[in-house]
Amino acid sequence: MPQPTSGTRHHPVQSANPRHYHLIGVGGTAMASLAGLLRAAGHRVTGSDENVYEPMASQLREMGIEYAEGYAPANLDVNPDIVVVGNAISRGNPELEAVLERRMFYTAAAVVIKDEFLRGRHVLAVAGTHGKTTTTSLLAWILESAGLNPSFLIGGIAENFGRSNRLTDSDYFVIESDEYDTAYFDKGPKMWHYLPVTAIVNNIEFDHADIYRDEEAYRFAFARFINLVPRNGTLIAGWDSPITRELAPRSFAPIESFAYGDESATEGEHPRWSARDVSFGEQGTRFTALHDGQVWGEVQTPLTGAFNVRNCLAVIAAAEAVGADRAGVLEGLRTFASVKRRMEVRGEVRGVTVIDDFAHHPTAVRETIEAVRQRYPGRPIVAVFEPRSYTAQRKEFQVDYQRAFAAADRVVLAGLFHPERYTAQTALNPHELVDAWRGEGKTADFIPAPDDIVARLTPELSGGEVVLVMSNGGFGGIHGKLLDALAG
């Protein structure tokens, strides 16, 4: 096993130069996490946002972060040293306009993260189109179980830690590396700022059509991220992803490839890390992890689905790259408690299980439904989907969504999140989708409003069904409403 090369170094948690940071858009997942890190480092943190939904609203309260409801120039009267502009904030926002008019110092969240927390540390950066939050949370937990005490910043609440961020004096910093743009004044992806040393690129598949003009531009974002890894670092690359496999050889760092099976999608290529004897069940997954064809260990994890087997292989490879204790890694895999809103069981009433998941890209939707099928074999799956993200509402992905729900028994499609942003030529057509599903013999309905979905579904659920709710937003609190209606 490799030996840790930098884990003995310690970094001060408290900043020697505390400042006042004001975060515009503080309720966003990454921004709220940054607020927590800044607070832990001894800085004063204020902010502003509107319509903050869970789980970040609770996390901000628990961290004691003061923030104003709504955007207004008066929010800046606290006279901060540095204003951090969230990537959801654009010109025309009244608070941002006041920042510019007052000539205040402003920057982007990714830049603050890099300068305040990442420089000089061994950064383990998790990138890819799908699975970043789960993989980052899993990596942080297995390194914790192995005694490395990592700092971390995650795009969701890691249930083992009960939070999305932590700052320690460890040399290791685990970060979810998002390809979304940095700020209105920096349209490059956030992950370019994150100084990766050990980098995971799980998969690459065109997404964020609002940011990237085409697949080539999207590929370039990851190619440059791969190019940032130093020669004494490690690139951990998902060999089941054709684009990742194509881009990985551009790395200056050694490559640790991984794939679900022993053969990759390219005939004759064997990944360095693979899984054998995979067994799924309601309690999770078991498999044998192989490295270069040799048994590395017998893995047991509460996670389910082929994509989570890949996530496990990726973090095992990352842990090996930093010399983490193998027994600790295996214990971390066994005791992982997942992430809020990633196949999260919200409750079970009258034999009906309600699951909340963040899936929104067609591939993520398909793999999530298949994972639920593997976890709950024989039970009817009712898939409820809100097309909320830009990708989810675009016409060009409509055929992919039609195929993505193949493993569901019943489909309920909610209304588009902001239909006024699209034309008949650019918007996904819910009626066409429902007609296509019905043509395949599937029970399907278009019910735009969450309350109407609850009213329609409740009397239809007789017990035994798994209701899988997928949205990357609050979705009107549909999960709790459905459980309440079932209980009533």
C-alpha cells in the first residue's frame, strides 16, 4: 500500500487575518457550505438570499449564519470586507448593482475556497456529470474512518457528518468539483479553481445546456480539469464512460481506471479497479473489489445500484492513492449513511415507501429507477418527476427522458419549473412524453401541481409501492404532503 506523503502536515483552522465576508445567494448549496467554512475559520459571515429551501435553510440556522431575506442595497450597509457573488446572481440583482456602484471588493465563491482553504493542502477533487455529491461524501467518510480527519466541502448534507462542510487541521481536503460556471463575471467552471492533486472523474455526459453551447465545450471543461492534476498526483477515471476514457490519457499524472466489470466498454481494455460477484438487496450491496485482477477486499455498503458500485471503486482508488488504512476504508464503506436527497427514504406509511432523490439528468433518472428496482425487487415503482433543471426542460433531451423511465411501473410528470423561459421549439413537451409512455403500455399522467399529484396518487396507493420522487428543487414539499395524506 502507498504511504501517505503529506498527511502529517497540519494547517491552522483559525485564520490569522479574520475578515467580514458577505455572501449574496448564501442559501445555495455551495454558498451555504462556504459560509460554514468561513465561520469555522473565524471570519464574520453575513449574507442574503430568497426562498431558501431545505436542507440548507436548517444548516444555515444551525451554523448561526445571519442572512437577510431578499436582495436589497441595504443588506450591504454592514460594510463587509469582501462580497462573494453566488453563481446564481446576475446583473440586475439590486444588491449586486449596489456592490458595483459602491465600488466594493467582490469575488466568486470558488476563488475564496481556493485561496482560503485549498492552497497548500492535498486536495481530493471529485468531478463528473453524475454522482459527485454521493462520491464526495463517501470519500470524506472513508478517509475519516481511516483516521485522516479530512476537511470537506460537499454539495449536500453528508448524513454521517450531519453537515455539508468541515474544516480541520488535516492536510487532506475533499471537495465536490462542479462543472457549473463560477460567477456572472467568470464563466469558466468552478472545478478549474480547485487545485486537484487526487482527482476523480467518474463520468462525462453532456449536461448544463444553459452553460455549454455543445458537447465539445463540455468536454473541454473536463479536459482542462484533467490537465490541472500535477505529475505527482493521481487521476482516477471511470472507464465505463467513453468520454472519460478518451480524455484520461491527456493526464500528466498516473491514471487509476475503474469500471463496473472487469472489461471496459472498449474491447480488450481492462480497468485497474473492478467489481466481481456483485449482489444487490434491500440492505445494500456486496461485491469483491479487484485491483489489477487481484482481490483488494470484500466490500459491504448500504448503497444500491451499479452506479454506486462505481462510486465505491472510485473512492477506494482515491484512498489507496493517499495511503489510507484499508481496514478503515472498508469500515467506512460499510457504515456510510448516504446523503440527504440521494435515494433518501423519507418515510413509510401503510406499506408505501416514499423516496426523495435529486436526479434530473436522463441518465441519472434511469440509473436511480434501476437502483430502486434492484433494492426493492418485486415492488411496484411509482416515479414522480419534476422537470426543474435547464437540461430537464429542454426539447433535445425528450427522447432520452422517454427511455429513462423504462423500469418504472407508473410515471407522474409534473409541470415545467419556468415554462415561460421556453418556446414550443425548445421546451420538453409533457403531453408527448405521456402519450409515448402510454403507447408503451405504461400508466402515465401529466399533473402539473404537487398538491394535485398528492390528491391523485394517495387513493391509488394500496400498499407495497415505492414512490420515487425526483427533483433538484423543493418540489412544493411533496414528500411530506404525500406521507401526511397517506397517514390521514
